[in-house]
Amino acid sequence: MKTILSVLFALWISMAAQAQVHKADTAVLLTLPADQATVARFKQRLVELALQNPDVEQYAIRKQINKYETNSITAGWLNHFSAAGNLNEFTLKNSSGSGNGNNLYYPRYNFGVNLPLGNLIKIPNDIKRSKAEGKLLDIQKKSEAQSLTAKVLEFYEEYAANKKLFELHMPLMEDALISYNQAEEKFRAGDPAVSLEIYKESYRLYNAEMVKKVQLEKELRQSKLQLEGLVGMTLEQVMLQL
């Protein structure tokens, strides 16, 4: 009875192990550039795509709005000047005795200036303030671009490291699987060197490597998604642009 239970337990372990075996996701295991020149181009392209982010592009629109505001404030000087003319009023002098009449028109034009003294200080200060806001937008845009560039490069290095860790782990998992399969084969053949405890231990070690693989693959997927979220497209699509 004990032997039957041992065999059934072994079969259950075998089926559980086979159910865990699956091929690596090719999307996760993207082949990154190998040579330094291509790696540099790849990183540069990632940064270029990330800088097309709406958070950066908004500064161009805000700078245009600032330009319109500066022009409007500058045009405020013209509000203090007025000009008026009345072409329907004129002075007419008639020449008598010669029979020829010369009509001389004297249009009346009115010019005026109304300049509150406070505006001599307010308008120049408003112009300076608007121009300063424009410079501040330039600084903010540069800061945002630098921050985004650093984040892209950081996420790239994190993805590359996670990918390398995942690849390094795959042979360890395969070795654990081979050891488990060998132990299973000997156990089923009744080899006295492989007891049920040894067989269970081989499965435990293989299962531990599988758990580690799942964790590493999760971290690899997350780092890939983070990087793709910044650049706005998949890494596979970026590779095609090199």
C-alpha cells in the first residue's frame, strides 16, 4: 500500500512539474543591441521619442501664449494716444473779381495724449514680468527634458539588468529540471539510491527555481512596460527604427 501511494505521489509531482514548464516569452526576451555604437543609437532614439511626451511639448504652446501676452502688454502704450479728424469741417475762402474760384480746404485734426503717471512704471514692469515668465518656461522645459532623459536611461539600464538576470537564471532552472527528471526516472525504476525523500527534494529544488523564474520574468516585464510608457511605443518598434 505504501509503495502504491509513493508511486501516485510521484506521478502527481511529475504532472505538476510538467504543467509549469513553458517557453520563454519572446517579447520579454527582446534581443538588445550588442555593439556600443548601436546601443548608443538605441538609447538616443529612446530619449528622442520620450521628449515628444506631451509634458514636454506643452512648453512650446505655453511659450507662444507668453509671447502673445507680452505683445498685448507692449501694445498698451498705444491706448494712451488718440487721434481724431473731421473732414466735413473746413474753411472756404472765395476769390472775387477774377471769375475763378479757388476752394481751399483746411481739415481739422485733433491729437491727444492721456498718460496716467502710474503707467510709466506699471507697463514697463508688466513687460519685464512677462519676459521673465518666458525665460522661466525655457528653464522649466530644459529641466523637464533633463529629468525625462535621465529617467529613460535609468529605465533602460534597469530593463537591461533584469533581462540579463532572467537569462542567467534560465540555465539554472534547466539544470534543476534535468536533475528532477533523472530522479523521477530512477525513482520509477525502483533505484534504491533514489528514495521518495530524494525524489521530493529534487522536485522542491526545481519548483523553487520555477518560482524564481516567475519573479524575475515579472520584474522584467514591469521594467519593459515602464520604459515603453516613457517612449510611447514598444521596444520592438524602436528597434525597427535603428
